[in-house]
Amino acid sequence: MNTPQPLVISLLALLGACGRRPSQPPPAAPLVQSVTVPVDAPAVVDAPALDDHPPPAPDAPSPDAPSPEGSDAALLRGLADGSVGLAAHLDPAHGVVFVTYLEASPSGRAPVRRSSRRLCGAAAARDAALRARLREAVAQAAEGDGLTCGDDECVVPGMEYQPAYRLRLGRAPDGTRVLLGAMQMSEAALGEEWLERVRVYVDQAMAAARARPCPR
């Protein structure tokens, strides 16, 4: 029996396909998942507003507060070493009062010594004992606790049997700082009764100078 040619062709095509492996679809691409990673960003902080006002100035010291190295101390150092003229810093009306009040020596050979005198004008400026007292006070201050000034008086403390120095200051009518008193006295390790006697003696000497002006 003769098979029609178109049928033969179809059968041959089917037989060829039976010997082949079915074609595989291409592999699927992997799924890519989008991941968002947080990134640290600097925080924006409002800067504090600048203060238009300057910081407050420190409180000025009280005029009566002790000041070891104030202008009065500098003046006395200048008077002692001669770099400042003494004549320009003496009260022309009342001069300067020179007081000594010292306790007896430890051996008892030297008794209590006390004296006062008032120096005026050119005589005061030339007085060797006054200049020596200023030098002694400044030298003792350098070796010890310094020169402390306040309330119109500079003080150099002393130890037992070492005198203290008290230097009184004031102002002349024209405003110039002037030396009113140069006192050398025993104070350390002494009782209140002794100290009161010394204070009374000094006050009396200063009052006498104020009551009787220097001759012109």
C-alpha cells in the first residue's frame, strides 16, 4: 500500500523529535531584593545665640581691704630706697610723727624705750633716722611676711623681741599721698594691756601734731 507523501514527512518529523531531549528554559535570574541601609548623619543642633553683653567685670576691691603690693607699698619702697623724694610726700602743715615704743630686752639690761617727736618740712626730708626707719621696715618686710597696706596704714609685723613697723599715710590738700607717721613698736607675744598702752601713746603723739601745725 502506498503511503501518501505528506503523511510520511509528518511521521519522520515525529520520529526525529522522539530522539531529542526537550529544550530547557533558560535559568531564571535571581531575585534581587532592595535593602535600605540607614546612614548616620550628623544631627543639626541650633548653636546658642552669642551674648552681646561682655562678661561682668570682677568686683573692685574695697578701698580698705588689705593689699600687700598696692600703690602705698610702692610709695614706701620708693621713699626707702631714695627713688622717690621724701620732701614731696610730707604733709606741709603737720609733718611726720616719729614714734618708738619697745619692750625691755630679754636680758633686762635695756629697759622699755619710748619716744616721740614731730619732724617738719626740710628737716624731716633730711632726717637720717626717718630714712633709716623706712629702710628697716622695707628690709624686714622682704625677709618676713611682707608689707600689708590698708585703711591709710602699712604694717610690717614682727616676731617676739622683733619690732613691728606701722607707717601712717594721708593726703595733702592738693591730693598728694603723704607720710604722716613712722612708728616702731613691740607687739608680738605681748598682752592686750601692753598693746593698749602703745596705741594710746601713738594716738596722743598724732593728735598733738594735728593740734599744732608746723612753723612756716
